Amino acid sequence: MNITERLNAVIEEEGANRPFLEKQTGIKAKRWSNVQSGQAKAYAEEIEAIAKIWPEYSYWLVTGEEVAEVGQVSPLTKRANKN
């Protein structure tokens, strides 16, 4: 899974829509649309913005690895822990 796929996984798992992302991050909904569709690569600004909203995904978002013992998980792990 590449970083754009991980970014999309967080957004999808958290049920965030583009207007919410625009309001929370100041990044235009159209930009989020382009990143999510793969028409544009995710820049540091988008990655940092998602990490600020959902800090529990920060490490996984950037590296693709989890450090569960310090609360750094993937959306799939977070969902599994809820169930």
C-alpha cells in the first residue's frame, strides 16, 4: 500500500467527506478529490493535515508500519480493536 492508498484508507475508515476535510484542514475539497482519485499525488500538506486530525495513524500513514504499543495503528487495527 502506498502513501496515497494509506491516506485514502484513513479518510474512508473515518467516514470523512471532502467538505469536512476542507473545513478541518483548509485544503480545498477539489484538491482532496484529486488526491483521493489518484489524479494528484499527496503532498506533505495533506499528509500532515490527516495526521493532525487523526494522530493515532501518523506513523502508519508515513511508514506503513504500526507501533501498537504506543498507539500508532492502521485504520484496520483500530476497527478490529473496536469489535
